[in-house]
Amino acid sequence: IGLPEPGLFPAAPGTLHLGACLVNDEVSASFSLTNESDFDLPFELVPLRSGHRSERGRVVIEVTPRSAVVKAGAEHTCVATFAPDLAGQAFFCLFELRVPNERDRQTLCVRGHAYASAAWLLAPSVLAAELASPTPDGSGLPLQQLLLQPDGRKATGALDEIAAKVIELTLEPDARHAGTAELLLGNVPPRRLAADAKPTPVEFTVGALSADAVALGFKVETSKGSVEQGKAEKVRFFFTPTSKSLAQSNLGIISSFGVSQWTEVSVSLSLKGGSPPPEHAELTVVLRGFIPTAEALAEAAAIEAARKAKEAMAAGAAKGGKATPPKKK
């Protein structure tokens, strides 16, 4: 199975990610099947399982052709199509490639995300789950409840961040206890749906953090920007607690007693533009940062100071001089 290079969304091995698509629109991509044998071989792509379904309960990801004969040493092109009628990020279909007398069967997972507006958001947890599951079994998906509305139409719950109006980000700490998280923000281009419409950028603004949040060590790298159609931008959030930043807070007191903890702060995210524009222009981003014990924080700071001193010594030696290590406080 030969797959194209990943687009805006990184993909796990054996995964064809069709990316973002507007509701009631369609996106497709081709992939190849190569017959490396000396004989003509028939193949069949058999769907094993799928994620969320359409409003009428059908699978919204299809592959054509599902079966054919590939000549010896030749290549056959197939097309995967994603045509959602509901918003959500849990659409996938896992196919098994069946060839006569082949023991080790290959699988192909086709994924797609659907959005009601041009603006889309992808939290790190969603992307991490996709990368960790090249052959998903359907477990752990958000519950898809199809409800009958008074007008006879069906509607689902909030299955993406914009519809939910709240984005929760965990700033995963590294060895130095510095936490980071990236929020991917994009602009879906229309394909069949109003493809001749004038391209409209999506503008975003991250509100200012509170003074207390900044004092604790929270930071936003990109607070304002514009995203053109078919593109995406990363909004990075940081949390770097230090002994000094925690000294004047109750969190620092708890940390000094040898208790680690998580803390949360909220910041606003405003979206504007895109075609169609977002139904919810004002969102809330909840940032979760990890605070280690005071002892662990002091130990990490000492290690980092020693590392920087070593680098300074090495840089001085490389220039032919002699660097003086920083004085201990």
C-alpha cells in the first residue's frame, strides 16, 4: 500500500488522513496498491470496523474500487472519499487488504474530521490518540447520540472543540517540569460546497492571561493571527513554575510540604471569519499545569544551572578562552 505524504494532520503508519472537511462537503485522496509478484493478483479491501457514522447511520468513508485485479509488477490506484453530514473528529474506517495466499495481511485506516464552520481546532489529546491507534478498535470514542429534533431531523452532541465551546489543554511537563501544549487552528477550504466562494481567512485572538496566571508561570506564545484557507497555525501555551513564582501563593505552600498538584487557569479564544463563519465565536481554553514538589523543583533547577555552566565552559574553550562558571547564589 503506497500512501501520499501526510498533510496538515500527522498520520500513524498505515493511515491515510483526509484532514478537515466541511459538513455536507466532500474530500478525497488517492493511494496505490503495487503488485510486486510475477503473477496477476486480485485484491479486496474489506472494512473491518468504523468510528462515528452519518446522520442516517451510514459509514461516511468509502474506498473505490474495493476489489480489482492488479497485473504483475503493476500499480493500481484507489480513491478514499470522506463525505460527512455531521460535525465530529472520530470518523474512521479500518480496511484489511486481502490477497490470495498472503499470510501477513496489511491494513489501511482512513480518517477524517468534519466541521460545521471553516475554523477548526485540534487539541493535542485528539492527535495523540490518533497517532497511538493505527488500527483503532472503536473503543474510547466520544458517545455519538443521534437525537430526533421536533422538525424530524437528527442532531448529535458536541463532538468537536468549537461545538463544545471549551477546549481543555494539559501542558505536559518535561524533565525540568516545564509544561507545553500546542493547539492547532485551521481554515477548511470548500471543495464541492461553494467552491467558487471568495477565500476568507480565519482570524483568532487569545485573551490576556490574568496577572495571577502570569505570576505562576503561564504564557501564550501567539496571541493573535490569521489563517488562510487550507492552512493551519499553532498556538503554543507554556507553564514554567519556579520556586520564586510559587513563593507567594498557596500552591507554593502545598508544594513545600512535598505534595505535587495540578492547577488550572482559563483564557478566552475569539474566532472570526471563514466561510462559513463559526457558530460560536467566543471559546474558553482551560490550561492545566503541573506543580511538582518544592524539592523536585529545586533539584531540576540545580541540574539546569549545571548544564548551562557546562555549556558556557565548553563555548569558552572552543573560542580559545576560558569561561568563568557562574557564581553560586
